[in-house]
Amino acid sequence: MTQYPKVAVVILNWNGKYFLEKFLPSVYNSTYPNIEFIIGDNASTDDSISFVKENFPQIRIIQNEENFGFAGGYNKILEQVDAPYYVLLNSDVEVSPSWIEPVIEMMLREDFVAAQPKIRSFHKKESFEHAGAAGGYMDTYGYPFCRGRILHSVELDKGQYDNEQELFWATGAALFIKSEAWKQVQGFDADFFAHMEEIDLCWRLKKLGHRIGYCPQSTVYHVGGGTLNTSNPQKTYLNFRNSLVMLQKNLTFGMAVWAIFARLWLDLFALLHFLVKGKPKDAWAVSRAHQYFFLNFFKNASKRKKNPENYNKHGLYKKCIIWDYYMNKMQYFSDLPTNNFYLKNK
């Protein structure tokens, strides 16, 4: 690569001193020659910012006056960042020195406006990590999954996904995005607060004709669950809530009516499943998500843009991944028939 456009690596922090101590040195040792490091802070109450100032004085710090969540926090921080490429990087991610170069080279060559590296688990490094794996996909009912991870089934990385690939969405754990594309769609939907916001962002980009990519030549290692672990009912609430809102915003009217109707019933089964498993707080979280959806129906309806029927839906799964996973026992990405996916428009 003869050109090295400026890249701003932006880590959003909230009371994350432990992760900054552990992983910021690997990020700071990145070899990319035209780079700015930024810590965006969401009104932390620990001494994480003092740690950065004392140990990494060259790193720029931008502080929000309150905790705006992942979505709103990044929106506020990136308003103050000037670079043609942003990298939104979780604080609980370990990187190698040359992790940036392959992704930027691929984005320049393939004209991807957003992309992700391979995401492996920090605690089990031969395995993919839940939040991103080898690239994001979604079914028509708003359930996300990845190459290398469907629901709770996470694959070992045996090189089976070592090809560059166009995606439906790229993970927010290590999201590369052109700043002009970010600004074109006005960043994340701040009302999401956390979870699913990167899928909503990528969906809006795709409807404008843009492409999202996966770069296997770059690998990072993600802890996952650094702010909300998988067993936290608040995470359940945000995932169910934001998924419904995302469908309302991004599908055509007819498809939105059908998909949301189906999702409400599927969510009811999930609620009952939580009750049977002795997780009443998660069951209540699903109920709260539905209450939010209906109470804010008109507010979120106002966010709908003109949603084209014909756009590049590459990476969208035509069937219900929940049904195929539990009833058809398709628990690995390779089990899914190729003809069940929308392919790139010719």
C-alpha cells in the first residue's frame, strides 16, 4: 500500500481502567504510519483517564459530560475527530502491531465504506468470538448471526473463513468506517444506547448503495461482555428492544408489518423460555422491550427514511435463523444453504 490515509483509532471508555491497562499498550504499538489515538470518555468515575494521562500523554482525550452509552457516546466524540477513516475499537480488545494495514488496503481496493477484521476470543484464542466472528449476517426477522457463530454455537477458527467477504453488518467491537459514510448517515441512532446500533448503521449504509467488508488478514482478540455480560437482563432488554426498532426503521412498510408481527410472537416464546429456565428478570426484560416499542412507536416511525425494496441485500438470510438452528439443527454457518441468502445484486 503506497498511500496511508489518516486513521483515527477511537476507544470509548466508561470506567474501564482495567481494560485500558491490559490492552491499550497493544493498540498504542500499532505500526500504521498515519494514525491518531483517541480515548473518548463517557463521564467515567474511576481513575481510568488519570491512568491514560500519566502513562500515554500523547493520546488525545475527549470527555463527554455524561454517559451517553455506546451509540450516543461515539456520536459525541466523533463530532470532534478529523480523519478520513475512523476505527471504533472496544477497550477490551487486544491487537497485533499490523492489524490496521490489511483492512485499510482492502477498503481502498474493494471500495468498502465499512469493514471489520477477524474477531477471535481473547480467552480461547483458537475460537471465534461471539460479537463479530468472521463477519455479520441477519435474517429477515432481525436476528443477527455471524460466520463462525450462530446463536450460542461458536466455531473454532480452522481457516474456513479466510476469504475476504462482503457482509450485511460489521461488528462494533472493531469497526473500520470512512468518516464521510459515517457523516452521511449521521452516525449511530443514539436512542439505541448500546447493542445492535452497528447493525442498524450498516443497514442504513447498504440502503444507500454502500458495501461492508470482512478482512481475514487482520485478527484481533476480544474479551466480550466488558460492560454488560451475556447474563445481564439489561442486555436482554436492549437486544430485544433495539431489534424491533431496527426492523421498524429499515424495512419497507409491508415487510415491517409482517416481520414485527412474527417477532412479537417469537419474543413471546423467548419470554416463556426464560420463565421455564428460572430467569424472571430476563422475561421481564422482554416485556419491557415490547412496552418501549409500542410507547415509542410514532417516535421511531418518524426516523424511517425512504426504504427501497431493491438494494444490495448481500448477507441477508431469507429464512428464520431461529427455526433453522433449533428445528433443522443448522448450528454452523456451513450448514446454511447458499440459496437461502440474498447475493450481491448484479
